[in-house]
Amino acid sequence: RMGEAEDDWRVKVENYARMLLEVSARGEAAAKEAKRLTERKNRCEATAEALKARMMVAMQSRGLKKADTDIGCWHIRKNAPSVEIIDAARIPAAYLVAQEPKVSKAAILAAYKQDGEIVPGTEIVQRESVSFK
């Protein structure tokens, strides 16, 4: 019976390894497909913006604010006002937003690796994980 339990364990370990490899491969394939689709989306959006920009130039050169087609109508319209920052140093304090400081975990870990310093309010932890190769 002891041998049977060990055989069952080996089968279980083998099956988990096979499932891990399969699921990991599917995840990698999905990531590649997501990247491909994201790149395609970005190309389509860039092409759409280029087409709109060319149409705007064409309409402006003809002095048009509107151009009708069988499937819709082009319009040149004014967008809502927006702010562009030219020189942030000249903006009065009343228009500045205070922000909470952010902790740099990378800098804390670098200090620890360099000279063993443990920054007050932190601790260095090293966890375990399981892997299969």
C-alpha cells in the first residue's frame, strides 16, 4: 500500500506539471494575441486620426465648415477650451495641487542590497514560490 500511495503521488505531480505547461502555453499565446490586437488597434486609430486630419486640411483649404456625403456629414467644430502648460514654474501657488509623497520601494531595496540598511518603517521580506521547468 505504501508503494501505491507513492505511485499516486507521482501521477498527481506529473499531471500537475502537464496542466501547468498547458495553461502556461495558453497564457503565452493569449498574451501574444493581445499584443497583436493592441498593435492593430493602435494602427487603426492612427490611420483614422490621419484621415480626419487630411479631411480637415482639405475642408479648411476650401473654406468649408460642413461636407455632406451619402453616409454621413463631416463637420469642423470648435472643441471645448483646454489648458496647455507653457511654463509650470510661473503658475501661482493657488493653482497647484499638493500630492502625497510616494515611497520608492526600488530605492529602499537598493539601499538594503548595497549596505544592508533597513529603512525605518519597512522590512525586507523574501518569500518562497514553486516553479516547474
